[in-house]
Amino acid sequence: MATDRFAQPIVALATPYAAGALAVIRTSGAGAVEMVDALFSPRGRLAAAGGYTVHHGRLVQPTTDSGGKPGTGVAAGDEVLDEVLATVFRAPHSYTGEDSVEISCHGSPAGIDRILAALCAAGFRPADPGEFTLRAFLAGKIDLTRAEAVQEIVSAQTREAHAMALQRLSGAVEERINDVKGRLVSLLAAIDIQLDYPEEDTGEIVVPPESVREVEELLRSLLAGWRTGRIYQEGVRVAIAGRTNAGKSSLFNALLRQDRAIVSAIAGTTRDYLEAPISLSGVPARIFDTAGFRDTIEEIESEGIRRSGEILDSADLVVWVVDASTGNADTVAGDADAAAEALVIERLRAEGRLVGAWNKVDLGAGGTPPPDFLPVSVKTGAGMDELLQALARTVLPESLAWTGEPVIDSLRQKELLERALQALGHVREGLAEQVPVDTIALDMEEAVRALGEITGEVTSDDVLDAMFRGFCVGK
Ligand SMILES: Nc1nc2c(ncn2[C@@H]2O[C@H](COP(=O)(O)OP(=O)(O)O)[C@@H](O)[C@H]2O)c(=O)[nH]1
Ligand SMILES: [Mg+2]
């Protein structure tokens, strides 16, 4: 990541490249305001503007010499690109810490293309993915936990996931890390004094093991939140499986509350699989309606069934639907398919991935459902709330539910927390074995270093490259 790249002002579309009421084009860098001003009419307006001011005008591609004098309007022959609002930010009071102009223009891809082309011809470079946020980090406006949260906010799929990412953006994780780091640094300072003035050594323990344990506790609770953060951010895969005609597509539709899958009384209507996003108590879930288990010679359906098997294998949770009026698979004696089904159900149960739906209880011939199967009627809605609760509990056990405490979502942060905890473990062992205090200081320094990497106090180009490559352009 060559630093001179950052000398050049950048431009990017920050909103989707699609027809819409408005689009926002973002620019940043030394000279950005003057460069946009050169394409703005009335000319000179932006260049003279202070920060946090909004200006109405036209973006023009000057084809004649319109003089460049302050106040000059559109000259004859100038090509008007769009009527816009330009918001001026002055360094250091901008997202990136640099001079910056945000252009709100009309949301027309054709118009956006013309404006971007004009800005690039005027000297802007198209921004790399995440480059605005990278510049904000390099300018010291935000730490790395907040930079990561920027992208996490964009990709959050549910209200809860969004709230967690917003909490990280506001610096909740950064504060926790800095708090812990501060405590370790003061312990290190005490060690230094002891090393510098050994004659004043009173034999007192300069690093009380309780303080190390307290710090470990704080880090461990943050680390424990990682699985919660992951589940809310990444979401889960829920497959609906079972025999043909059991009511899988009906359940899929009920979960979606719209008639998307084709429901029919003719066996084998779902030939492939359907996929849709839903929220299970705030956990984003993708549900898959699969083709049923049934002997078939039909080519397309066999392919559908093969793919359904793959979906079943990769699902975090499988809702196994049984038509209660015909009973569970293993009640059908001498049926080879039924034996295979029973094995699959057993495996899913053993893996904790099974929630059974004992469907069509409205028909009245259900009998007692087997363990892990809940009586439901997709048709009447009976038992559906209980089924939904069981799904939510299975994807998110109570121990992982969000309590409002800051949670982390980043694997990078998780690994660094583990590194810090490992070093602190060594510190505690060292204290117990009464190793020389300077050895203890080394482990403590390692913990401080790992925490510093989390916030980005210490970092490398490789880490930054890897992190920002995953960002969208314009962020
Ligand atoms: N009586 C009753 N019929 C249902 C219920 N759920 C689904 N069905 C019917 O069962 C048939 C097969 O449903 P479908 O969802 O296509 O099953 P799939 O093959 O498993 O996807 C359709 O005629 C549905 O209307 C239910 O709870 N009660
Ligand atoms: Mg179906």
C-alpha cells in the first residue's frame, strides 16, 4: 500500500449504481474542493466555502473558456451534467480528515457515469474499496474496530445485527480494549520502577494476580461475544426437509408469509430448491425449501433431490416435516426410503440440528409426535408460534443471546484477543512460579501489543490490505 497513492484525491459513487431518486458521489483529498469547484456553476462558490456548507448549482463540463472567474455561471457551449447539491467538508472536519465534497445528484446511471468521467478527467482517481474509511483510519479519525464496524453496518441484515454494529462504530469495543490496555500499562510501569530501583524493593508483589485475572475476565467476556456477533452478522441456514407432500412448501410460505413456493397436492412439485431470507428473533436466516425424499426416475427431480441433500448437509438447522396423518418415516415397515430417512433424522438429532414439525394435526389422525417433533398445522397456524420459538432457540441458545454488551464480529479481533489472553496466562503462571519480574514484563508487553493491534495502534500494510479489500467502493 504505497503511501503516495494517498496524495491523490479520490472519487467514488457511494450509493448503488441503479436508477433512484438521488445518488451520492463522494470525493476526498487535498485540493478536492477546488477541483470540484472547477466543474461547478456558479464557479468559485465551493472554493470560497467553509466546511459543513451545502451549495445548490450545476455540474458542468466546460467546453469553452468560461473564464474561471468567481461568480461565472454556465457559459455558452458548456455542457451541463446535472443539477446538484454539493456539501463541502474542510480538513480535518470530515470523514476522512481531508478536504471533501459530497455531491448529491440525480440517481441516473447515465448521469452518474458522466459526472464520474468528468471528475476523473479533472484529476480525481477512482477510490479503492474502503479507501475513504482507510484514509479516515490513517488520519487517526477512527480506530480499526470502528473501521471494521463501518462495513459490518452495511452488511447487517436484521435490526439486532445493525444495532450491534452501530455500537461497535460508536467505539464500544475500542473503549473496552483501551481500558484493559491502560490497566496493563500501569502494571508494566510498576514493574519498570521495581527494575529501575531494585534497592527500594520492599518485597511487595508489584503485579497482583487479581488484577491480571480481572483483565482476563474483561477480555474473556469480549471474546465470548464473538460467537454471538458471528451468528447475528453471518446468519444461519435453515433447511426444510421431509417427505414429498408433508407440507414443506406450505411451511416455507408460512415462514415467509407469502406464497412463493408452489404448493400442490401432487407429489414432487418442488423440483429444485427455493431460498429466502427471514429473521429468527433477530438472527438472519436463509430458509431453503427442498425437494422431498421420494423414489423417482424423473431426471430433473433427481437432480433437485441431490441438491437438497447438499443443502441438508450444510444447514445449521433442519426442520423435518412429517405428515402426521401418514406418520413418521420409521412407522412405515419394509420401506427402504423410510429406513434411510430414519437414519438421517437420527443423525440430525444427534448433531443438535433437528427441529421436527408433526404437521397436519388439523386432520386429527396424528397420534403422539416422536421426541423433538412439535405438533403443528401449517394450514390453521396451530403450533406455529411454538415451532418458531424452537427454531430461534436452536439457532441461538440462551447462552449466546445478545445481552446488550459489546460483541465482536471480526475474526481478526477474536484471534488477537486470544493472543492477549495467552500472554496473560503466561503472566499468571510466571507470578505463581515467581519467575524474574522482567520475564513477566515481556509477556505483559506481548498482551499490550496484541491489544494495540486490535485497535490498529500497531499495524501492517498486509493487515490493512486484507481488511479493506472486503469493503465496498465508496465506503
Ligand atoms: N390439512 C392440512 N393440509 C396441509 C397442511 N400443510 C400442507 N397441507 C397440504 O398438503 C399438500 C402438500 O403440501 P406441500 O406444501 O406442497 O408439500 P411438500 O411436498 O412437502 O412441499 C398440499 O395440498 C397442502 O395444502 C396442514 O397443516 N393441514
Ligand atoms: Mg414442496
